[in-house]
Amino acid sequence: MSDDLLDPAAELAWIAAQARGQLELDRLLGVPAALVPTLPALAPAPRPVAAPLATATPTAPTAPAPPGDEDPAALAARRRDAEARLDALARRMAGCTKCRLSEGRNQLVFGQGDAAAEVAFVGEGPGYHEDQEGLAFVGKAGELLTKMIKAMGLERDEVFIANVVKCRPPGNRTPAPDEMGTCLPFLQEQLEIVRPKVICALGKTAAVGLGLIAPDEALGRSRGRFRDWRGTPVMITYHPAYLLRTPADKRKAWEDLQQLFPLIARRRAT
Ligand code: SF4
């Protein structure tokens, strides 16, 4: 408790309001109701003059808080330039046969989203639906990712979404290290163009592919704190497909995502 909190009743009401907001997000993300406590009904109260309660695990190292967002005109100009550079990269990548994954793909999945996004989500590689549609993160896992993004106060087209490998591994197997290594320069170039303030690595394979953790490192021990990738903070969290199989871990994923909030100037309050 902070010494700055002068009114215990207001503080209690504010805590309850925060918790109700958390419950609403839990409902949105599909966290099982059995995992969340029932709260007493309290009248809404103005936020006390104090730092908000920390709901997420402390990070090490702490990610630097960014300055405010860019001037709108400068942002629009940077977005136009980034869109043109991404288009040029996509044209360069079209028909790529640098690795064996080209042999079984239906189509190359470049990735999509805001070319000047503040947040980039990086996954493992295209699955069946992505390979069919040519878009990253569609299907059930994509729907959950969309819910997670909305719960963060963003729209899906306000973030950038891509994978470590751009072509579907046969049978949805995990991409091999040499396949990830061959394809990684494309992702690096995408992220250098988009220049996100923060990257979210979805799942262990994405984290390994970005070189953030060793292949034998457990995701459960790696998630929840910021890493550095070429000067950009990266949060590792669970892949939406895993969360669909293990809904009890949605709460942990949400705690991870909440740590991104101070780095995102354009998010709307949730
Ligand atoms: S996975 Fe990447 S490197 Fe391999 S063929 Fe596809 S685009 Fe090229």
C-alpha cells in the first residue's frame, strides 16, 4: 500500500473497479470463471492519487518508457515510406526458394498490419489456414490473438503481425533451425522497416527463432520479462494456439501483455 493513498474507502472502491475491469478482460479472453474470485458490488470511484496496483510480474531489465507518440504528419510520412518498403520486400520475397519449406507451401505468408505499428507480434510460421489465405494468424488462434490485441486497447490493423518462417512447414511441424535461420533475414528486414516500439514473441519457437532463448529453455521460465532484440524490447509469451489448449495460462499471457502498455502511446483505455 502506498502512503500516498489518503482515503481508504476511495482506495478500496478503486481497487474493486480495477478488479472488475480485469474480470471483464478475463471474460473477453476466455479465462475460466473458476480462476477468478467473485467481487463485492461497490460503487465506482475516482482513481486515487497513487500509482496503480502492479498486476504484472516485475521485469528485469525494465523496459524504458518511450516518449510520446510521433507528430501525426511525421508518422503519416513514415508510414507511407514503410508501406512502400514493405511492398518492395514482398516483391523481392515472392517465389522464394531459399529453403525446403518452399516445396510444400500453397503460398508465402508475408505478414500484415500497420507498417508503422508500435507493437509487432511474431509467431512461429503459417499453419493450414494461413497457408490457404496467405495471411498470418487466421483461424481459431488468430481469433484469440485478435481478442488479445483488442483487450490491449488496439485494433488488429494497428499492430504488425508476422512469423519467423514465411512458408508452412509440412504437417504443421516445428520449423527446423536451418529453415528459421534462412528465413530470419526477411523478418529482420520487416522489423527494421516497421520499427515497432516493442515486439511480442508468441511461443517458444518464435523466441528461439529470434535468438532470444535456447532451444532447451522452457517457455514457462522465459516468459514475462523483457529481452532485447537488436535494440527493441521483446516480451515472450504463450502462443494463442497453446492458450486455446491450456486456457488456465491465459491469465499469465495477459499479465505479460499488460507489461507492454507503458510502451504503447496509441493504445486506448480498456
Ligand atoms: S520459409 Fe522463408 S526462406 Fe524458406 S522458402 Fe519460405 S520465404 Fe524462403
